[in-house]
Amino acid sequence: MAFQLPFKFSGTASDAVNAAAAVGKRPSKMMDYDQPLVWVTLLLMLFGMVMVYSASIALPDSPKFRYLEDRNEYFLYRQMMYIGVSIVAAWITFKVPVAVWQKWAPMMFIATLVMLALVLIPGVGVSVNGARRWLSLKVMNLQPSEIMKIAVVLYAADFTVRKQEYMHKLTKGFLPMMVAIGLVGGLLLMEPDLGAFGVIVCIAMGILFLGGINIVWFGGIGALLVIIFTSIIALSPFRRARMFAYLDPWEEGNALDKAYQLTHSLIAFGRGEFFGVGLGSSVEKLHYLPEAHTDFIMAVIGEELGLAGVLVVVAMFYWLVKRAFDIGRQAIALDQVFAGLAAKGIGIWIGVQTFINMGVNLGLLPTKGLTLPLMSFGGSGVLFNCVGLAILLRIDYENRVRMRGGRT
């Protein structure tokens, strides 16, 4: 059967060759970068900025924030600045090839480990509400634990690629990573920051699991981690009291003390019902719900925008995490194992932190000081969320270049 061109052609043989070449050079309809990923990220940040303004507008009336006087827009302007800086940082990060991140992953991990140690030095680290987690940069406080989340993603992905042949052995495959995460955990627990430690452990374990670690060792270490976290809670009077309060938040003593945030968060969700009381009309943010603009911003969303608003936020985060895993799967299919594991690690990071924050707000998990990615007030959180997602965008970009037959 004779081959037929998918179009009508009349002319010389030379014209036929030129026409065929033109068809071959037709521009691909594939986008140069993942535009939906960019737009979802921007929408979450802008939505978060609106909710930060709503949740913080009454804070200057509180004695704790008396220094703000009548500057009701203080947190709005700060969040706008953080978002602006984060977008610039993300753009710069996107320009860095994935191979460079892989090359410098071990050094980045060590440098961040040093920064975690620096916050514990009196006069160097900044203490807020009894926790020493920040380094002062004058214009903003830098939280090294946020950098460590990216560092662990890159380091664990690089470690898995380098040690692929030893992943079924305890001493060469798992023990070095366990020691590294143990060092991170020790420093974070001294701050203290159990929430960040939990997220980092989930990132490292998730990447090792995806990288093919021996399932027996994985299960055993998982059980050991449960015992370690249980012991940390049991041996700390403050954490133990918070756990008991979580189990019975409406008991009068708990509701007025350790479960105060939780009970008011639940009241906020209850008031919101299906469609909320209206944007800006929250009552709980009026000095009833502590940290409404940071850790408990989801409760304000639930009160003002109801179940509908909460489901929109959940759907956007679900799409973001799913997209990260899709990009990672595509990278591995193109034999870019480091890039694939890093992409999935970023998905694990965003997914786990979002789940913990929402779980705390809804009373599904004990109260922990973890922010909602991209949405809660804070410079370090938004900045390094954007940097992590820029790396994800770069991985997707390189996937697209390779699928077109090009080189990165």
C-alpha cells in the first residue's frame, strides 16, 4: 500500500522535500514550562496573603502587639514583601540546572546543619515564645529548619543515587542516612521543633522507600521512629500535658490551658458551616484564637469561607502534590533518578506539612507549630516553599527539553 501525505500536495520533488521538512520542524505544542504549576502556586500565595490580612487586622489592638499602634496593615505589607522576595528567589533558583543541585547537595546539607547549631548559641539565635529557631537578618528572621527541608530532599535523593547498589544493606545503605537525620533531629529537639523534625523524617524515609531500600529495614526503622517519638512525648512534661489535653480538649482545665488553641480552632470551623460567615467577619481572630495568621490560618479560612473555602484549599494542595509525583515519575522514566526522587521528595514535604497543619487545625492531630505552606504568615516558610517549587519546576522544564530531544 502506497504511503500518502496527510495533506494534498502539487509541485516538484524539491518542493515535496521542503514541505516534509517544514512539517518536521513544526513547533511543538508542549509548553516550555508548567504554567498550571506556577499559577496554582501564585494563587495559594495570594489567597494566603488575603487571609493573613483578614486574620491579623485586629492584632494591633492586643497588648502583645501594642508596638504596632494603628498599623493594621503591618502583616499584609510584610507578607507582600515576603512574596515579592520569594518570587525573585524562585526565578533565580529556576535558572540553576538540576545537576548543580545534585553536585552541591552534600555541602548544602552540612552548611544547613551548621546553621541549625548556630541558632542555639546565645546572642546569635533569636528566641520567640521560648523557642530558639531563628537567625536575625535585620529585615527578617531566617529559620534554618525551613532550609533543612530542601537540603534533606536533595541530600536524600543524591544519597540514594550514589548508594543504589547498597540500598539493601544496613551498614552502607541505611545507617549513614540514619546518622545524618539523627544529627538533624538532635539539633531540632534542642530548639525545640518537633514538628519540623517529623516533616524531615517523613521526607528522608519517603525518598529512601522510593529509592528501593530493603523493606524489612524500612519497617523496622519505622517502628523504631514511632517508639522514639512516643518516648520524646512521654519524657517531656509539656508535650505530655499537651497530648492529654488533645485527647480531652473540652475538659475545663484543658480548654483554658493546653487545649485553648484547639478548642477555639474547632469553634471557628463550627461557626463557618458550609459557606462561612463572610470574608473578614471572623470572631475567633479577635484575640480568641492565638497565632491565627500563622499556624491556625486554616481555622480562619474555615470560619470565614466555610467548608467550600476549605475544600478549595485542599484541592489546590492535592493538585500540587500529585503534580510533583507526576513530574518525578516522568524524570525517572527519562533515567534522571536524582531529579525524579527530588521531585517526589518535594511532593512529600508539601503534602506532609499540609496534612499536619490541617490535621492540627481540625483536631485530628496534637497541636504543633507548623505553618501551612505558601499561605501562613512568615518569611522563611514562604521563601523556601517557593525555592523548593522552583526546583520542581526546573525538573519539569528539563524533562520537557529531553522529551523534545534537546540537552539541558
